[in-house]
Amino acid sequence: MLLRSRNLIIVFVCAVIFSLVIIPIGLMMEKYHTWYDALWDLRTFFFTSIFIVFVTTNVNEEKRRREGLRKQFEIYSGYSFYAEWYLNRLVHLVGIPISEKIFLTDQDFENFEKVVTESHQTVGFTFSGLNNRRYKNLYVYLIAIHKKQLSHLRDVLYFINSADSDSLETHRDQARQWILSGIDMIEEEILLIENLHDNYTPQDLIHFVQNSLTYNLYIIAELRRPWRWDHQRNMEIRKKLTTNGQHIKGTFDSNQYWM
């Protein structure tokens, strides 16, 4: 609120200039006997102007901030869903079960990463009959999935580039860097699939998934930055409540509740 109220300096300067013009005129017209009388008479003007600017500025800025956060949360939620959908579709091709949560908590991420790492000995792909009806072969299916993820990444990049810098509560340059890194990685993988075709192995796919986990994690972390701050504060509150014996067990004792 203090940072937003810097405009009050301009209002104060304008009010002083206005007073320096009006008060001498009032003294000449004998409306005031002294400068003190004039200043006391203008007190309402001073304080009303400052109060109106203070309230209006903060209300408008908070509305703009909330709208920016709403859009950022929509982008974060959407990208988190599609990133998990994307990775699950890829690892499903090498027999890894679909994981409902990959990026929600550090533990979820580590569990998924461990499963992927332990699957490096996978012999072949599991391309289901359902996918065969829509795509003529595995490699067309893989390229289609990669291109869909490219589309989602470019949507996020557009949001990062077009959003008002004051309303975007994230590190814009870092987010842009990770998004561009992800785009480059996927484009290179598409070229690899097109070049290798039948020689593209499950190990190639697992290696790609391992690398892509990193950029997805950091993109989501940047988009989630305002709510990660909330999570850190919530964890501190939870720790203090537990220490004081006031923490409620049961439904409210899960990390998901405190996210």
C-alpha cells in the first residue's frame, strides 16, 4: 500500500502550489487575516484530496492485481493439467502406470521420477489398439502428442510476454527461459523421431521424459509462485499449531489440504 501511494507526493505538491496561489489572493481580498487562517481553512481540501487518491489508487490497483492473479492461476492450473497429461501419455507407452499427481508436491514429483528412472530396461512400446484407430503408427502418435504440448507451451509463453509486468507475480525472464528450453527440447525430439522412425527406442523416450521433467517443474513453479509463498506460510502455521498441540488431525492433516 505504501508503494502504491507514491502518487500522493504528486497530489501533495499540486496542493502546495495551489495553496501558494490561492492564499495570497485570499489575503489581498481580506478573506484571511494570516497564513495560518488560510491553511486552517484549506485543511479539508488537503486531507480530502489525499484520502481520495489513497483509497482510489489502492482499490484500483488491488482489483488489477486480483484480475492478474486470476488469469495467472488459470494458466497455472491449465498448464499443470496438460503437462501431467502429456507425460502420462508418454510413459504409458513404455508400460508405466498413469500418475494422477506429478507436480503437486515434491514427494509426488520424486515418486514419478523414480518410477521413470527404474523403467530404463523396458524392451518395447505398448501402443494400444485404440490409438491405432486414430493414428496409423506409434511415431505419428508421438509426434501428435509432442505438437499438442508445443501448443500449450506457446500459449503460456504468450501469456508471459503479454501480461502486465506489475500484475504478473513471477520471475518473467526465468519463466520465459524455461518455456523456450522446453519448446527447443520438444522440437529436437520430433526431429529425432522423424529421423530414427523404427529405430526410435523406449530408452530414447524415457531419456526424453527424464529431461523434460526439469523444464516442466520450473515452469509450473514460476506460474505457481504466489501460491507457493502461501504454502510456505501455511507449513509454518501448521508446524506452530502442531508444536502447541492445537493442530487438528484427520482430514486437515494432509499436505493437499494445506496447499
